[in-house]
Amino acid sequence: MPSKSRTLLYFLLAVLLASVLGTVLQTQFNLANLQALGAPMPLTVRLQTTGLDLLGFSPLFAVLVILGFVFALPVASLLARHWPGARWAIFALAGALAVLAAMALANALLPMPTLIGANRSLAGTLGLMACGSLGALLFAVLGRCAATAHS
């Protein structure tokens, strides 16, 4: 597979991972908030709601992740070439900051106070940022494996 096609595939897989994890996380945060208000939250409701959010919310979150990653991952790749010893930290930080910046932009531009419910708390925001980190780390791992295979 040509290098650009491979990079695009790795980018899309990174977005997919961050989006799926972020969707599951935000769903569970929302359900926990409802449960704290006294709503019953059996496992079947959690699973059903998570499935619905994977279909309905994850495309929106994927757009935010793409907006962040399209800037962050190329910069992280460049920085990692100059500081190979910090490669994993660079990508983890880039993924976290990409999601944080995308959520901040969405919250600033959209009329509702906060687009993503989990982003209303520090724990939720940090969790979503961690999802971005994992997506970016996947991109870094796949890129490293491809580079090693072609050396």
C-alpha cells in the first residue's frame, strides 16, 4: 500500500478508536449523572444507550476528533522526528490537546452551553482527552510498525 494511503488508513483508525472510546465514555458519564438524580440504570439500559450513542453521537464526535487530529498528528510526527525519545509522550499530548481544542472550539461556536455532557466536568474532560491520547498513540504505533517493516 502506498505511503499516503497507509497514513490515511492509520489516521482513520486513530479517529475511529478515539471516537468510539470517547462516545462510550460520554454515554457512561451522562448515565451516571442521571443515576445520581435517582433514575434506575440497569446494565441493559447502559448497553442499549451505548449502542444508540455509537450510532448517533459517534459521527459528531468523530468530526471533532478529525478537526483536532488533522492539525495535531502532523505536528506530533514532526516533533517526534526531532525528539525520538519523547515520541510516545508527544503523541499522547497531541491527541489530548487535539480533543480539548476541538471541544473548546465547538463549545465556543455552538449555541448550547456545552456540546458534550462529559465535558461539563474535569473528570469527563480528562477522560475525553485520554481517548484522544489513545487514538494518537495508535497512530504513532501503526506508523512506527510500518516504518520498521519497510526499513
